Amino acid sequence: FERRKDVHLDTLPAADLGLTKRPRRNRRAEWSRRLVREVELTTNDLIWPVFLMEGNQDIDVSAMPGVSRMCIETAVREAERAAALDIPAIALFPYTDPVLRDEAGTEAFNSRNLVCRATRAIKAAVPEIGIVTDVALDPYTSHGHDGVLRDGVVVNDESVAALVEQAIVQAAAGADVIAPSDMMDGRVAAIREALDREGFRDVQIMAYAAKYASAFYGPFRDAVGSSAALNTSPALTGDKRTYQMDPANGDEALREVALDLEEGADMVMVKPGMPYLDVLYRVKEAFRVPTFAYQVSGEYAMIEGAARQGWIDGDRAMMESLIAFKRAGADGVLTYFAPRVAQLLREQRG
Ligand code: PBG
């Protein structure tokens, strides 16, 4: 086979395939692309997860360039900025001082813990922004697990009892949305019942309904210090596979979501995000309820890390990843990019 050296762009003959269907027509100009666009990303879709720490300075999260653990004062300022950017809600995650971590995660039930104090401070300064608090014991336990450990096993029902206490102190501090991320069975019903009993009937529950045992949480565990905690406990591997889902399973996600909705979840979440768009799509199709995706720390690290190396266009990759969530059916996305996205959307609007 000889290469056809005589074929050049300027010698190609005029051609006409006689097509009646030409999908490119709708793409030929920006006005037309805008007109036929199916989904849109707006600031209304954003929840911004932020990391908290004690003290009066912020510390960078090494595996998440551009993200830091904020002291309460900074968190209040950033919540003000988020509200000014029209971001509807922020989600709080604490880095707990290692001396406050113990086997049972008791600091989680302290109504003056970091998350509770930050919630009160942000509510007082920025009442219009929604505050989502995470229910799980991992930032508070010496072993880094989300629940109570007995003889090396994360025990379900005792864990639920503990998580209920954690949810109550968060609601009392002013959290608007309680978000159990622990994946214990029956925790949504137990938390709903306790919230109602304690007079928090209007506090919403966003269930981490389909949460997978994922390698993409690595940078988060660094940020909240739970992987370090895991490593100091030789009895443990840090493996959460007895409660978080197997990445191989899709049908099971639908069963998990069905249970959380029966138990009283107001909103459900799929987590991680991009590797699980099929799960997100199926959940939205099956239930048609408010459905969220969590673009987790490892997803952020991949995009931001590659962008900082100059390997991809960071802003474009960020926006593309988020529109993909919308296309798959998400009503909103938890993303560490939230303020940057909101800023960019504002600039695009002019
Ligand atoms: C804690 C929790 C985790 C994340 C949110 N809540 C980590 C885990 O389950 O180990 C991960 C978020 C992220 O990676 O951005 N239960």
C-alpha cells in the first residue's frame, strides 16, 4: 500500500454527500448552540464543601491545591463571599484536633465542637445561606471509622444511636440540613425521629444514599485528618468496605436510595460523582426526587492537579465536569470548585 502523495487539501474535488440530516447545522453559531442547549449550570446548583479548623489561621490541604482548612473567622468571611456569589449552601467538615479524638468519637456530641461553633457563627453573620452538616464519626474517632468500633467491627445499631446524638447537636446549633454520610442501616429513620422529637421538624435530611467505598476520598481524609488517625491504629486497615458500597454495584444503589426515601430523606446523594454518572442517572430516573452528586476531593485533585501542571484547561474541565452532572440528572452538585464556578458564571453573564 503506497501513500497517496498526490492528495492535497487544495486538490480535493468538490463533494456533496447529499445528506438531508446535518446535525452540525445547529452547532454552527453561538446563538444557535445556546438555543438548542438542553441543560444549564447556574449558581443555584452549587453546594460548597469547606474544611474547618481551630485557631486563627488557615492551612492548605496539600492534595487539594487551592483548598484550605479555614478557621471560623475565615469560614464566616468565605460564607459571606459565597452568599454574595449566590451560592445557596455550604457544607461543613471539621479537622478535629487529634487530642480530642477518641475511640467513641465523643467530640461529635459536644454542642461546642468546631462544627457547632462554626454553624452558629455563620448563621449569625449570613442567615441567608444554607448550612449542611455531615453526620459521621470519622473526624472524631481515633480509628477514623464513621461508626462505633467493637472488636474490629463497625457495629451498626450502636453507631446509629451515636449518629443521632451528633445530628441533634448540629440541629441545635442551627444546621439547616443534616447530611448522614456514614452508610449505617436505618440511620435516616432514627435521625428523622429524633429531630422531630427534639423540635427540629423543619430541619432537612440529605442522605448520602449511594456512597461508594472509593479511592477518590483520599485527599479529604488528609484534610480532616482521618487517614492519619487510621494509620496510628495498627488494628485497622482503614477499609470502609463493610459499610460503604462496592463500586461494582448499580442496582444496590437503587435499593439504598429507596430505603433512605422511605425513612424520610428529603434529598439523596450519589458519591463520588464523575465515575458514577450512570448511578446518578438511574437514581434520578427511578425516583424523580431532589438528587445531588458529590464531586469529591480526589476528583477535584485530578482536575486541579492536571490544570496546575498545564496538562488540561482547568476552567473548561471544571465547567465540563459540572454540566455532565446536570445532564445526568443532578439537581445540584457538592463541589470544591463552587466559588470559582460562581465567579466564572457571573463573568460570563457580564
Ligand atoms: C465522611 C465523609 C467522607 C467524605 C465526605 N464525608 C470520607 C469518607 O467517607 O471516608 C468524602 C468527601 C470527599 O472526598 O471530598 N464520612
